[in-house]
Amino acid sequence: MASNFEITTDKKSDGFGLKLAGDFDATSAWEVIYAIKKLPEDAIRVTIFTDGLKDILPFGLHVFHRFMRSLNGQSTRIVFAGSNASRVSPENPKLVSYIRAYSSNFMNQPFKYAADLKRD
């Protein structure tokens, strides 16, 4: 795991939030996968907050995306939030919803919610 990577897990009213911070490499990806697997199976939503990520390494994404594709058909809804959401989320838009950050001019409404935003 990258020496500066950490995950903070928060219980939310509609599920759980995982806040990622630091560099995202293959070992960090496994840490996120393990954190997701540890969550209760009846979690309605898992929100992965990506604003704290710094360097996102390709092999880390590969490992994480392979795991995400294996979740196809699972009831838990995984949502990506923050400025790195489109980079960390897998290619298959059926698996996730994207949350994109507004520009800093919209501080009162920091996130835009959409079920099927297209990739850049």
C-alpha cells in the first residue's frame, strides 16, 4: 500500500461512505476492496469519496476495476463522489452512479448528482 494512503469509513443514513486519501496503487486498491467486502451485505449504498486521492496509478485502477466488474448484479449500489470520481469508477456505467464536483464557484452545492453521466 502506498505509504500515504488511508481509508476512513463513515456510517451514513443510507449506507456507508469510504473516504480515500493519498496515492492509489494496487495495494491501495486491495485495501478499498477489503473495506467494501467488510461492509454489511444489506448496505443500501456505498459512497466512495475520491477528492483526497493524489496520484492514481494505472495498475491500481486495473485491480480495482476488475473487482468492480465482478460485482455485476449485486444489490449494493456503489456511488463515486468527488473530483476523481470519473477516473476511479469502472468503465461499465450500469454498475455505478457518478457524482461530479461543481466548480469552486458553487460552494453551497458542492456535488452534482446524476445517475448516468457520460465519461469525459
